[in-house]
Amino acid sequence: MTRIGKIAALWRYPVSSLRGEQLDEVRLDGRGVAGDRVWGLFDAAGAIASPDNEKRWRPVPELRSRLSGDGIEIAAVGDEWFGIGGEEAARAAEAVLGFPVKFQPYEGDWSEDAPTTPAPRYERANLHMLTTASLRRLQELVPDGVEVDVRRFRPNILVETEAGLGGFVEKEWIGRTLAIGDVRVAVTEPCARCSFVALAQAGLSFAPPVLHAITRHGAGGFGVLAAVEAAGLLHVGDEIALI
């Protein structure tokens, strides 16, 4: 095995498209980070939030989501949190977006035979990984003053790469397995990107050059997706090796 780095940060996003929570520890199950992207935000007609495609959804990253002892909660403005199953959560989101919305869970087995059931947001590999090497390289490719911030890319795992590893290094791991303690994940494909990475959010300005640089230099994406082969706990600081 070859050591490639360690876990620098971990995130979980209980509701797709909303901001999530940075954690010191997460549990991987067979699908990815437990509790990650298990609910979605929809309009009254059942169309899923698409801030990358529709201007009306662009404020979505101002909303936050987290898991608590009482389940999933969301917050819009300030520090007041609302349980996602109640009307208050929908009203808080509507106040930010300006039109009626609803939160719904993704069901495990979606098919065209059950079109009223929301399809899983990510149907292939659900674990998203990004490296500090890629962030540094992308910062070199955008104009001065443009913010390349990890929050734009919403990874589950940020890998602090070993000295000497540079560029979009995680692309070299596609088709390989990573060992993180007893956990094993198979790196399967590049993480395709859309205009979501350019949106203003959480103190970050609107930055189209970020997406432009990825399109020109990313060779199909930025970061990678991975599938869980052996589940378990991950912690910030855990060493990562390439098998």
C-alpha cells in the first residue's frame, strides 16, 4: 500500500443542494456517508431543486441542513432550526426562495413504475472525495481574486495529500481502492461539475471562472466519486493509502 495522505475534513449533507455540516467523524454504510443526501427539496409540483439550471433556485445554498437527535433539521436565517417534517421548515425555505416548496425523502428503490416516488439524487457512487492538491491546482488556473473554496464543491471527504503529489491527482486513483483504516472505498469516476460550483453562498461570491477552469482543464470533472466496499467509521486525521 502507498500512503497518499490523510483526511483533512469530513462533511454530511442531509438535504441535497442545501449546505451541510462539517464533522469530526462520520459513518460509512453501503451507500456512502450515513444520512447524506437522504432528503430533497422540491417545488409544489414535485420538481426537484436545481440551482444549477434555474435562477429561482439559486438561493438554495443559503439554506442549511443537519442531523440531530430528533432527525433532520433545516435553518434559513439566523440560528433557528426546524424539523424537516413540519410546516415551519417549508415556510422557512419559502421565505428565502419566494415560492412554495416541500421537503421529501428519497426512497431506496426508484423506478419508472413508481413515478411519484422521488428518484435517488445520486444513483451511482455516492461518496464524493476531493484533494488539497486539486484545490491548489485549480486556484492556479483561475484569475487573481477568484475564490477557490472547498465549500463550493461539497465533498464528503477532503484529502490532505502527501507532499510531492500535485495537480488533479485523484483522477489517477480511478479504478483503484483506497484503504482508510478498516474502511475500503473504490474510486469509480470523475465528479462531473455544473454551475452550482459558481454560485454565491455562505460568504462566497458568484464566480463563473471556477466552472470555466474546470471545463477547460478538468478532463471530465473535479474530484472523484467512490463506492464503499467495506463500511466503518472515518475520523479527521485518518491516514489514507492506495492499494
